Amino acid sequence: MRIVLWLQLLALVAAQLVPRAQKATTTKHNAVSKLHSKTTVSAKAAQVKVSTAPKITKAVAQKPIKSVKPLKPVKPVKPAKPVKPVKPAKPVIAPKTTKKTTTKGHAPKSSKTTAAVMTTEIPSNDTSSSFSGNVTESAITQKGALKSTATKTKTKTSRTRKSTIIDTAFQNNADMDDADSSASTTTTATDSTSTTTTTATTTTTGTTTSSTPSPTTPPCTSYSIRREWRDLSTTQKQTYLDALAVLRKKDSLYNQPSRYHDFGYIHARYVELAHGLPIFLPWHREFLRQFEEEMQLINPSISVPYWDWGFNADKPLSNTDMFSSGPQSFGTRGYANPPCVVDGFCGNWTDRDNQCLTRAYNPTGLSFTDDVDLAPAVFAAPDFDSVSATIESAHNQVHDYIGGSNYPNRSGDMFPVDRSTNDPIFFLHHANVDRLWWSWQQNKPVEGKKYSTHASINDVLPGLTYKNQKVDVKSTLESNRGAQWCIVYAPHSKGLPLTRSSLNVGLSAFNSFSQVKGTGSGKQLVKRTQKPVSLNWIKTNAQRLNKNSKKMEAQIRTNEKYMATITSQFEKEMNAFFKYNPQSNFAEAFQYTIDNWDWTPIKKAAVKA
């Protein structure tokens, strides 16, 4: 019994000793570990930020989220009807960017910035003898309606051209080979000018750039500004007419009655090569420019005026500034046989063949192509051939009806192309023809530098030389390339603008209501029937141009059909605008139509010359 008790006692003691040994070993081991980890623990203690937030004892979402049943598919909503264009709060003349409103049946193109290709600061008319025809380059800014921040000093340009500059212009023309169409090197003549220093900068979207062209393009230090005859002051008109009178007394280079008649001689000699062909526009541009320089030798302030025959084209004889018996007008028609002009500034003039100057127009029903039709044609023409066909077709009408052929013995001098320069109206007429082409070039700056697909840009202008150098087509394509080609056209103050720059600036000044009829929803564009060129004119000039009269008629009728296509589309678009905007005026309708013009159908109808 005692043995059992001793065994139990020993077992109890052993049970107490073993845990103490294990504990001692563990304590020793932990002490060593603390020595190694003391530094690490201290570092961690410095980095760890103890959170004082209370412990979350319960889960935030104890219950599972019930799945949401998908929504029933929504039935597609029918698209809203296109919003009708709303009358602009202000006249559409100032903003460079036009917001286009969707019109029923007229889906607008993407919004584009309507940039004026060239903005011209035109000096106002004055009562001095000067035409104010020269402006410094700072007044002409390109690529958009740029705001000029130019600081200008007055530039006094004295033209000291000697008469030999022009006298050599026509030398050797009589011996020139008419068939020579090889490329030539064009010499750019630099005007002898004395100009004071002019500093100018132009700003476009915050970036300041120099107004001086690149070295590859000769700079224009001044421009010849051609204005509409009715926009000239009394003094300016008299200055031009006085120079004409002097030119008719100046010695000829070609054994003609005068220097004035030399131009008629050149035009008649090369009439076959300069009409009915792509070269028509370039040739007459250079011909007109050389005439202008000859006038400037008499008076440096002169620029050849233009006659906007598209303004009030349905009643052109109401333009008494052109057609009256006054001393500053060009006279009326003749009423005898032959129909000699006996009144106005050019009354009793004689031609280079010593016959009297004649006009035989029929005053009843006399009309031309209206600017309302010409403007969209100028804006819409996609290429040179299209715009050339349009312009030459309208040009033919003026020669046909102002010349007239009411008398069997002799027509008016403007009627046959080889006698048309006898009438001083010719030069104002062709200045307007050149203005139409120039306006198209401003609206189409890329295409404007291109030429016909049926001819070469290096073709030489037959019969026209400058400083003994032949002039090619390429030289005439840019009116601001420098030297003698620095020419711009001032907008007609009363007429319809033909470039986007003048469109944005002056369209509201146009007498819009003379071009529309009706009120409210019944308002419509006035429809004018285009008057075709007479068959008599075609036959007469086909013979003088050595052309087949049937082929010539077919070409002219095709051009007239092309113009009719443009007119029809323009009328349709304008009337659609009036239908949904009965409160709008002509200016707003015109602006919207031009901004949204689609020339694709017009291009399909383009003349294939």
C-alpha cells in the first residue's frame, strides 16, 4: 500500500518538472529571437499607423443581394422630324462660321468655317483726280477674313514707267508665228517705284505672321483696284475719259490712226486664236492689263473700270451712267443707216478703218444674264472649263445685244468680234468678264490656279508680248503674283457680291426685295427667262472666226443649257428656304443656299469642250 502511494507521489513530481524544462527552453529561444527582431519590430512600429476605428463586429451585407430582373426592351422611338431652318437673329453677314440648320429636304453638310479667300480694304471714293487705285500690301490679306492689325505709313508710289515699256509690248507681233504654242520663260517685269517704308502684320487665330509673300512669289507693294463705273466719282470718270482721249491722239506702232486703235488691230488679228477656246479668259486678261498699263502711262492713278452688266440686267438701258447723251456717258445707239453714235463722250468717233463708231441695239427687250444667276454659277463651278463656259456664254450676250444688227448694211461694232474693240464699252465689258473669273478664283483658291484639261498651262498667248518676252497662260492665273499682275476688283456697291469675302461683308446692303416676289409662305425668287444668243450673231461670228456655224451653235447652246441647270437648282434651293422661312429676306436665303450648295449635279452637266 505504501509502495503505491510513493509511486503516485513520484509521478506527480515528474509531471511538474517536465513543463518547467520545456518552458525554460522556450523562454531562452524567445529571448534570442527578440535580439534578432528587435530592430525590425521597432521599424515596423514606426511605420504602422494604429487605427482608432472601432472594430466591425457584424458584416455590412449579411444577406445576399437579390438579382435584378432585366428591363423589358424599349420600343425604338421614331426619329423626330428635321427641324426647319429658323430665321437668324441677325443678318448673316458677319460670322465666319455659319451654323447650318437642318431643313426639310435639305440635309446640310458638316459645319465648315466659311473663310473669305481675300479681304480687301478698299479706299472710299474721293473727289480728287486719283482713282485711289493703289493700296499697300497690308490692305490685302489672304486665307480667310483676316483682321488686319497693320500699322501703316502712307505709301506714295510714283510710277516712272517709260513709254518704252509698253511700246515694246507689241513689237514683233506681226511677225510672230501664230502656231507657236511651245512653253516659254516668262519674265516678270518689276515696276520702277519709289516707296516709303511700310510695316505690316496680319493676325489669324492669334498667330502673327508677316504679310510679305515667300521669296518664290514676287511681292505686290501696291494694287490696281478696278471699280464699277457707277462707283467712280465725277472726277474719277473724267480722269479715265481724258486718258482715253489722249490715247486716241498718241502715235501708233502699227500704222493705225492712233495708239488706241493698235489694240483693235491686235484683237482683230488674233481673233480666231483667242475666242471659243480655253485661252479666251487668259488672253483677254493680259490684253486688258496691257491696255491698262498704256493708260497709266498717261495717268498713273488710272485702273480700268468694269461694267457690272449683271446688275439690273433686265433693263440695262436704265443705267444712264453708261447709256445716255451726257459728256461722261458712252452715248446711246445710232438711228441712221449706218447707225453712227453721235452723242455721249464717244459721239462721232471713227474706227481704225475711218468708219463711224456704230451701235444698233434694239431697246425693246434688251437684257443680259442676271447676277442672281451668275453668282451661284461663280460659286458652284467645279473647275476652269465649267466657269469659262459659263462666263463666255454670258459675255456673248452682251456683244450680241449691245452691238445689235437692226440695219442690213452694217451692225453695231460690238456685234462682230473682230470690230468690238472700236467701242470703248468693250474694255469695261471685258473688265467685268475678268472680274467674274477673278471672283471664281477667290472662291476656289486651289482650282483657281489650275487651267483647262483641254490645253496646257504653258501655252503662249498669241500676239501678246511684254518687254519683248512672250507671255504664257500660267502668268495670268494669279492676279497678285507681283509686278504688273497686282490687280484686284472692288465689289460693286449696289450689286450682288461674287466672292465669299464680299458676301460676308456686304450682302445685306444689296436691295434684296427686288429679287423676290410675294409675301409670307408665297414668297419666291424672281424667275427670269434666259435670253439665248441670237442665231444671227452665231452665224456672223462663225464666219469671222473661220468656224463651222453649226458646231459653234451647238457649243453655245450647250453652255446656255449648263447655265440653265445652275439657275434651276439655285431657284429650287432658294424657294425651299423661303417656304420654311417666310419671314426671311433675299440675303439670308442666298447666304444659306450658297453655304449648302451641292455642285455635284452641276458638275455632271459640265460642258465637255
